[in-house]
Amino acid sequence: MLKNILNVNGAQELSKKEQKEINGGIPAGCTYQTWSGTSLTNCKSTRPGGGNYSYSNGTCKAYFCTPPLEL
């Protein structure tokens, strides 16, 4: 499988260090925070400098970065 992936034009193998630095799809230096029992409006307004957020059934999940990302 790895050989097939590496045959894709422009693909390169990541070092062990690079693999460890992959952080679940959010920018480095950012962390997720979750709130339950909130509204969509509160979810949108409580992410200073944040980035993406998701909202489902009263639960907000957003990421925060230090320093805040420039949007």
C-alpha cells in the first residue's frame, strides 16, 4: 500500500518526527475545547481568534490558538 501511495506524483514519505508532529488536523499550538448545553450563537461568539467550530445537539467544539490565528 505504501508503495502505491508513494507512486502518486509529488508524494514523499514523512520521517518519524514529521509523523509525530501531525496534530489531528488543527494548527500546531491550538487545542480543542468542548462546551455542553450551549446555543449555536454562543458557540460562534466564544472562540476568540479561534478557527473552526462544530455544533450539534447543544454541544460546541472549537479550537483555540495561542497566539490567536489571523483570520
